[in-house]
Amino acid sequence: MKKLSRKKFIQKTALLTGSASLLLSSCTSGEEKKIVTPNIITNKKYRWRMVTTWPPNFPVFGEGCTRFAQMVSEMSGGRMEIKVYGSGELVPALESFEATRVGAAEMYHGASYYWAGKDTATQFFASIPFGMNAQQMHAWILNGGGYELWREVYDRFDLVPFLGGNSGVQMGGWFNKEINSPEDIKGLKMRIPGLGGKVLEKAGGAAVLVSGGELYTSLERGVIDATEWVGPYHDYLLGLYKIAKYYYAPGWHEPGSVLELVVNKQMYNALPLDMQKIIEHAAHSLHLWGFHEFEAKNNIYLDKIKRESQVEFKLFPQDVLDLLRGKMDETLEEIIADNPMSKKVYESFSQFAKQVRGWSEYSEKLYHNKISF
Amino acid sequence: MKKLSRKKFIQKTALLTGSASLLLSSCTSGEEKKIVTPNIITNKKYRWRMVTTWPPNFPVFGEGCTRFAQMVSEMSGGRMEIKVYGSGELVPALESFEATRVGAAEMYHGASYYWAGKDTATQFFASIPFGMNAQQMHAWILNGGGYELWREVYDRFDLVPFLGGNSGVQMGGWFNKEINSPEDIKGLKMRIPGLGGKVLEKAGGAAVLVSGGELYTSLERGVIDATEWVGPYHDYLLGLYKIAKYYYAPGWHEPGSVLELVVNKQMYNALPLDMQKIIEHAAHSLHLWGFHEFEAKNNIYLDKIKRESQVEFKLFPQDVLDLLRGKMDETLEEIIADNPMSKKVYESFSQFAKQVRGWSEYSEKLYHNKISF
């Protein structure tokens, strides 16, 4: 099926709610019968497609997908080959979830907060402003009940989610307006999507939608006063250090954004056990690589920004952070008020966060304040 | 081969330095010829043995090994089955490295600082007092050149190392003597092995060797004034909260101890590519699970210790930490002075540590001080 007809196919199928019958009539390759004796290697070949929410070969994000495909190919002895599509190559970025749901692609790589419009509960599996950092999120997902809830939320969309990386604590963003008090948030025009944007709006700012491709020009021409992006590595590649006066920390809006590798449920269930497990552990190996690739690259590019630019590094004042945190609490109340699944996920998330932060007080926080000096 | 004759076999072979010829005459199962066309699934079965430096089924440490064996079995469609032996079941804990080197076991699970007697350079791949935390260590190993150095060090022993977990920041230990100033370190009898023990000795304390099984009684009877162990989870299981007055933090001596999964080189190289990659990514998936299992369990058991005991939580005073850090710097100078490989590894380790700590100042440190409050 060629690119254009595939896109039309998805546009049609996306209008329908039932996906099982569509799966059977689509020309995808994973809809074989479930093999009941799982631990027998078959010579069946799988040719799967992964759509992504990232531009083709986007550093770390897209690179990781290519590495994942290679891991699966190697571990399966070539029985599964996955072709990775950048955003727009097969479907637009924000159609990845739906395309995988209806089986037009077997899997996608993205981040769960993109799907808040489908279900507000999805956001807890990516990052919540003033929420947990990467280490805490991973402990919740892997060992604290988070995975089970994530699967429950995605099961309703016929999808199976896996960990697929983490950006780590992001930077607070690039500003051409100094933030000295809560007053300075009022009227601030900032590119900041998702929950961070909602919080900024509640605090009196204006969250502006700007695509990645237009960010540089928008900040340069003063269309916006500020923008967040990712961390020093990606921010450097976008050249934002050339046109901004201030680089703010911390990234209160994304303290550790989990990336996801998500598979169509029917297609996943139709795989023999060895192939299912190869996908699961390849996703976890990708997760490990991706998270630490951000860490390793951010430290190098932070140095480059400091050496190559005149940008001033600044911290958000405590009263500004207090204001934003208060607005986040309001936002959370709204999210859980009208969605029982969000409430259920939030309860697990916040209970784990409270307890793990008690432990962080004696471990990671003391490491940063008392050991690593 | 039965347990006793196996042990005798190892005792004999351990006396010899060349391992290749021994491999060929041993009755192990992995010494087949290298398969040149790697991506072909063969039906060859592997029955491998993993020895470990942990008691059988030791929480997290030993549990992780069992999970690893299951991952490999499932991903390989049952072509590789690994039998896990607790310490003493096939060989004593501290013979694991040598047993795997000579091929009496195909792999072991342990921690690289146990092998400082073989080569002082090994210690950098586990944990160094006042060194990097888990996140930073993993970024160095996976994405900052650490893995290449680790393989170089272990290659000289015919071993191939992989990440296999991390305890996270440990606790500073259980004390029956209050530590208010550097003077209180003088004469302190503490169970603290490895580099931490050397540092304590340099600072005027006495590092005492006590096995895990005798720790409780030794502390209870005043044979020792203090002991470190792991973190709240394992410390609780040992019951130390019942007999100690103070629980100190931070664990300056082990800020993030990497565990390892290590394979005999000849046996690894003889595997087809799919099996090699299954072992590699299973190790990384184990690493991810193990590290976060410590995190998830420590937060629960910290709460239990607080609720169920009268133990007082205390922080080491800054001048005590300064003293210990100074002694660690001296210790490092000694290690790198008489071993060129240690010097080479240290240079990579310390350069990465310096840079990544610059980034942590804006990311994780701010998270703990400004976001997670």
C-alpha cells in the first residue's frame, strides 16, 4: 500500500469506533491466530510499521526508534523487521495513536500526554507539572502499580503500552522577558503546550501554540516572549541560545517526561510469546538507552551553550514556582473531577509520589546537596 | 557433575592462568564453534549456569537473577535455560568471577568492586565513595564511554560485562555512637567493606570485617559501633532497626552501586547473534527493573522503619563529610598511581562526573530542592 492510499485508509477508518473488524480487512501483517503453545520458535516473518510523533531521525527520540527496530531484528534472528516512519511520512504526528489503534500501523512511539484529548488519564504516564522525576516515575510504573493502570487505560483503545525513554528534567525555557515576581507572568506570551500551558494561563499568562519549525522566528520577532523546548541538547540544535536573553530553570512543567512504545493489542496478542517478550525487553532496553542519552548529551550541550553564547542562566523565583504549583493543584482537581479513570490513576500516582519523595529526602536529594559538591 | 566434584574442579582450574584450553576440556555446554552467519535461528539448546555473589533468592539481587533467566528463556523460545545458583550452592560468592573466567559457570551476577584484588580498575564500574549517583553512572556507562572501558578491563579476564541493576544511593548506616564531629570517627568500629572502609581507616576509624550473618549479633553485643548494609528495605529485613540508636544518611560510601551480569567471553562469542543480543537486552531490562525495585521498596520500608521503631534519623555533619571526602581523594591518588588502567578509567569517570554534575545543578538538584517539596 502506498503512502497516499494508506493515509486515505486511515482517514476513513479513524472515523469508525470499532477496530477489530477493520483489522481483519486491513492489509497489515500481524493479525494471525494466537499461537497456543507459545515457546516454539516459528519461522514466520513479520514486517511491521512504526509511526512516530517525531520528525524523521529526530535526535534521541527518533534515533531510539531506529535502535529499537534493530534490537528486535537482531533478537528475533530477522523474523521481525520494523520500518520506522517519521511524523508525516505515513501519518501526521498526532494521528499515531489512532493509526495504531485501528491497525494501520502495528506500533507507534510517542508520549502519552499527546492523547489527553482521548482520555485525560493518559497524561499521568508522561509527566505532570510539579510531579515525579524520571527515577520516581519509572519506579511507579515498573514497580509501584503504574504499568497495570497504564495498560488498563490503553486497553480501552486496543493498545498495549511500554516504556520507551525519558527526557529527564527539562529546562524551564528561553525568555526575553525577565521573571522576577508573579506579576511578570501576567501577559507573558509563551509557547508551552499541555498541562504546563494550562497552568500558565491560570496564572495570567498566554500559552501560545507554535510549531517547532516556527519557534526560532517567533521568538526572534517577538511574537512570543518565551518558549520551552526540551533540554540543552535539543535547545542548542534549534539555535535558541542565539536569540534569547535568559535560560530559565527548573523545568517545573516537565520534571521527567516518559516516552512510550505502543503496540496494537490484537497484533500483539497474536504474536507468539518469544516475539512478545522480545518487544517488551527491547522497549525496556530502548528506555534505558534513551533516558541516559538525554543525560549524557545535555551535559555536553549545557557546556557548549555556556561557552558559545551570552545567554544568562536564571532560576525562577520561589514565589513564582509557588504560584504555578497552586495553579497546577487546581488543574489536577478539574482533571480528576470529571473522569473516574483519571481519579483512579491520580490516586496511585500521588500516593506513590508522596512516599517516594520521603525516601528521596534521604537518598537523591542528599546526594545532590551533600555528596556531589 | 555434582556439587562437590564441581568445586574441586574449580579449585584446580583456578590455579591455572590460561582458560581457553580448559574450556575445551570442561563439560560445560557453551563452547561450540562461532556461527558465521549470525541471523539464522538454530534449534541448538543451551543449558547455562549462573553463579551469584548473593544468598539464594536474596531480595532484589537474587530475585533479579531469576527474572533474568526467565526473560532469556522466554525470548529465546526455550533455547537457553539458565540455572541460577546462590552463593555457596556451586561456588562461594567471591569465587564467582574466577569460576566464570575459567568457564566452570557460563555467567555470574555480582558487583565489580568485589574484584578490586584482581584489578583496582574494576571498582569504578560499581561505585566510588563521593562518586556519581545511579543516573549519572548509567549515563557514563551507556552513553559516555564507560561500557567500552569496562569491556576493556574485563576482556583481560576473558569476561564480557553488562549492567545488571543498581542499589541507588545507600543509607549511611546504623550507629550506636553519635557522630557530631570528625573526632567521633576516631576509633569508631564499623563494618564497612571496600573503599568506604579504606576511607574510614584513613580518617581514624576501624573498618571491621563482619559477614552478613553475624551483623545483627555483632552490633547488638557492641563488637562494632556501627554498620552499613544497603538501604531501608534490606536493612529492615536484617532487623537492624531493633538494636541501633541512629540511622545515618547520606550513604557517602555508595552513592549508586551498579550490579553486573558477566559472561564468559569464549562462550559469549560462540553464541549466534540473536542469543548474544537476547542476553544483552535481558541484562538491560533486568537493570531497569532492579534499580527501580530498590527505589520502590526502599520508600515503603523507610516508612515502616519510621513507624515501627524508635530509631533516630540523623545526617552526617558537613565537616565529617569533608574529612571523609578528603581521605577519598587520597585513596584515589593511590589507586591510580600504581595501575595505568585505573588511571585511564578514572580519567574518563572523573571527567564525565564533573560535566554531568554541572547539568545536575540545573536538573535533578533543582528538582529535589525546588519542584519536589
